[in-house]
Amino acid sequence: MSYKSIVVHLDASDRAHPRLELALRLAKRFEAHLTGLYAVFTPEAHSFYVMAGTAEYFEAHNALRLERRGALERLFHAELARAGVAGEWIEPQCHANLAVPRSARCADLVIAGQDDPNDPESYIGEHFPETLVMSAGRPVLLVPYTGFFPSVGERVMIAWDGGRESARAVHDALPILEAAKQVTLVTIDAGRDEPLGTRLPGADIATSIARHGVKVEVSATECVVGASAGELLLSRAADLGADLIVMGGYGHARWQELVMGGATRTILGSMTLPVLMSH
């Protein structure tokens, strides 16, 4: 098993270039075809004409965004050639919240960025990362908006709670786990109200992935009063020196909103290292 088709979401934000560099490294590692999918939030143009002065702002902002887009496309093709990676640049003509999950469904892995509250260009749509995880049907590698990540997947922490989403994430991450230097499976508390035996123990899934040649250690986390599961996971990842977290993305859709599980919500909002999520 390997990743042979990778999609990286690109936009006009400052973090698009670092995200592209990470995607290129993974595409080269797995000899994968890399698709650069350019999709940004585009407000309806006519809405700017109802307020004085906003039409001029829209035109100036659109010109700047087009300039950034052109520079990024040229960089994409230049970096593909330099890295010796096969790939293509695409620009779907629909809203990003629809375009990115749609393209992701034909890929082995999709790479996207965390929302950056300090960069308006990182805003793609309401609940974009959550929507992508919930609707792509493929593993999503989310990259934080701060930090530099020279390695991804050498020291992996698996957040394991024995649920379906967690199992899906582990198996989706096997190409990375098989090549990792260090894999630690960290168990977190299952719901106390669940029937005994509902969730798979960490030792069982560790045995399963060990058959793929993955050298994995199992470690139990202790609950800390006042700390959420997401906070404990991020703290444990820092202790391990992990450069990637693998975990299930929990949540469900409601009318006009997404409701995410507590640990998923915390990680999406406070991640300090790349996170591979599957739903």
C-alpha cells in the first residue's frame, strides 16, 4: 500500500508555499502524482456594490489575489520540475467547500491547512477543515498555520480510542507508519457509559499494524483533572517529540452546522504539528 495520488489545497494565504513544500516532499517519498488544487473564498461580486467604496476595494483585492495566484502557479510547476514529481494544477469553478472534498475523493491523501485567524486569505469557507475531514472520504493531512515542519512522519503518535474513526485513520496512515522511525500508540479514555468490549484495545491494533512491519509501542495516558482529551494528546505529542499525529475525526452534521467531538475540535483549533485525520 502506498500513496500514489496526492492532492494539496493551495490558496492565496501566506502558508500556501510551506504547504506546497510539504506536499512535494511526500509526493517524492511515495513517487506519487501531485495535484495542486487552487481554490479560494470568493464572495459574490454584486454584494460589494450595495455599499459606497466597496466596489473599488473588491477590484483592488481581486487584482492582488490574481497576482499571488499567478506567482504560486509558476512556483508549483517549477518545484515539480526541480523535485522530479509528476503533477498538475487545477482550478475548479465552484466553491472551495465543494471543490476540495470532491477532488479529494479520487486521491489517496489530501493536504490542507488550518484556519489562520491572522490571515484573511486562509478563510476558505465556514468550517472548511471540518467539512473536508467529514466529507472527503479520504485521509486529510492538516498543516498548522504556524511553525516549520522539516520532517513529517518520522516520529508518529497515534491517538487511539478503539473507535471506527480511529481504526480508519490508522489504516489510512499505513504508508507513513511503515516508513516511520518511531511510532507510539497512545491510548485515551473510552466513554465510561459504553458497554465493555465496544472499543478495540490498543494492544490489538498494535499487533495488527506490526504485521505490516511497523515498530510500534503502546503507551497509556493518565487523565488529568481539568484537562481535555485534546489537550492531553497535544501535550503527549510534545513529550514524544512527534512530528505527526494520526487520529480519527469525530463529528456529525446538523442543519447548517457541524458538531465535532471534543478532542477533534481541540486539535483542529490548537494543533502544533501536522495531523492526519480520517472519518
